[in-house]
Amino acid sequence: MSLRSVLMGTGSALPRRAVPNSEMAQLVDTSDEWIVERTGIRNRYIAGEGETTSTLATEAARKALEAAGIDAADIDLIILATATPDQTFPATATLVQAALGCNGGIAFDVSAVCSGFLYALGVADSMLRTGMAKRALVIGAETFSRILDWDDRTTCVLFGDGAGAVVLEVQDSDAPDAPGILATRLHADGAHNCLLYVDGGPSTTGTVGKVRMKGREVFRHAVTNLADVLREVLDDTGLTAAQIDWVVPHQANARILDATARKLGLPPEKVVVTVDQHANTSAASVPLALDTAVRDGRIRKGQLVMLEAMGGGFTWGASLIRI
Ligand code: ACO
């Protein structure tokens, strides 16, 4: 008997306030034209008073539980990916657990920035298949606006806030076309940690710090690393790019999405794009885009969906799921 982690439901949440490019142009020396041409971003959502990573994560988690038809009380594992926790500790996952009222199981955060959701999904899948838990909430949630340098036009126009969540349940999967996570590959290369980072932290400056990035170099690495990891996952499963129904990429930049799809020979119609509306929401971006395409009916039962992301560290990864 083999076991698979099956995707039971998805959910997402956005802050109340939408901020179009025109508003960014009032803050820094930029324009709607520059932002759209270089990134594809037209809008982002920015957290306001009372909105934190844990409140957005909890809302996304509630919606995912509702879509799955599963009670919070039946969740015995919560893994939350974030680079913007409510507090340095305790883990934001424990705040979500308390808000949902499902205390007693396992709850912790993972830190892999924009790849965080892929890392969380990989860890949850392993824990479910080795019997440590039966039903997991895997969440990506961020309030990146709170670590942006709002005077730096090269970074502040790129990011937004939000959260996405999925419910996974471990099930027997003897049929070859049974649903569930088919393969996941994760990587990190710490040699590049100076290309995308935050210039502070509890143990160095005693402050939270602000996002710093060498955008052009990140771009170059992103396209190569993502194309490579997608090929690895396809090789692991014996499937071809042509058999994939949807790719749900980390929404960093429309040009990275286009270039990666082209490298793999995937038509743009198969790529879920939300970067225009949400901007780069770091760990939240993949589950937010996934939930968007599930709820608007594009992603359906039985389909093959590839998730992929790359972020600071560098970290990167991909996961192939039969819905
Ligand atoms: N508005 C107007 N002009 C700007 C802005 C802005 N917001 N930001 C930078 N510029 C200017 C620069 O100052 C520069 O001017 P100069 O030529 O006079 O010096 C010019 O535009 C070109 O700057 P570049 O940084 O070379 O622009 P590039 O075409 O590389 O685009 C971008 C920048 C959008 C950041 C791109 O490099 C990129 O998308 N990189 C990927 C990084 C990324 O998406 N990171 C997200 C996190 S990591 C991840 O998720 C994969």
C-alpha cells in the first residue's frame, strides 16, 4: 500500500486596501508604465491596522477548511511559511492554531522566503506519509509591506501582502492516477544569500531590517533554477511538460514566468498569472494563485498541476500534484 498527501481544499485572503501603481508613483519616482513593462504588476494589497500575517493566514486557513469540508479540530499539523512573522517567536503557526481552536497538534513556521510554501508543502507531505499526522494545513502568509524600504523604488513597487492555504489529507493511493502530491524537489544555494536579503535581524542588529535585492542577478538565477527543478520533477514522475494541465508559479515578475515557460516549451495559456493583481506576495504567492485558479474553475479534479517557486537564499523548488 502506498500513501499520498491529497489536496482537499484551498483558500486565500487579501488585505482590505488595494494599491494601484498610480498610488506608488505618488510615493517614489516611478510610473505605471515602468512597473507594468518591467514586471507585469498593476496592483498590490497592503495590510492596514489590525491586519497581520496571522490574521491573513487564519482567514485563508478557514476558507481552505470550508472548501475541504474538514473541521479545524481534525487538523493535527500546521506548517506556515513566512518571512514576516507576527513576532520573532512564537511561530505564527501557533497563533493560527489558537485562532482556529485546534490546539494540541504540531504547529511551526518555515523560513524559505518566496519558496517557503514549496518547502512547507514538502515537509508536510513527508510528515503525512510517515505517519506523524493525518491532516495538515499548509499556509503561505506575508505582510512584506512591513519590511519594505518605502523610499527604495527598486524594491517597494514589487511586493504585496496576502495569504494562501491548502488542506492536505493522507490517503491510500494504489491506483496510478490517484490524486495527491506525486513528487517534490527542493534546493538551496547559500552562496547567493547576498543578492536578496533583509538588512537586519534579532541576532545582528536587533531590528527587523528592510528588503534589499540585486534584481537583475536574481532574475537571471530564477529562470535557470526554475527550469532545472521543473525538469527534475518531471523526470521523477516520468511525465512530460505536455502532460501538465497548469503551472502555478511564484508570482515574482511576469517576465520570469514567461521566460521559464518558454524554456520548458509550455504555452502561456497553461500558466496561472496573478502577479498583475497581487504583485509578489513571497510565500503567499503560490497558494494565492492556486486558490484563485481553483475558485474560478480553471483547475479541476483529475488535472496535473505543477507548483514552483524561487526566493532568497537562494531557495527554490517545485511540486507536481494530481488534484
Ligand atoms: N521605477 C522607475 N525606474 C526604476 C524603478 C522603478 N520602480 N526601479 C528601478 N528603476 C530604474 C533603475 O534605477 C535603472 O535606472 P538607471 O538605468 O538610470 O540606473 C533602470 O530602472 C533599470 O534598472 P534595472 O534594475 O536594471 O531594471 P530591470 O530591467 O532589471 O528590472 C526588476 C528590475 C523588475 C527588479 C527585475 O530585475 C526583476 O524583476 N528581477 C527579478 C527580481 C524579483 O522579481 N525578485 C523578487 C523576489 S525573488 C523572486 O521572487 C524570484
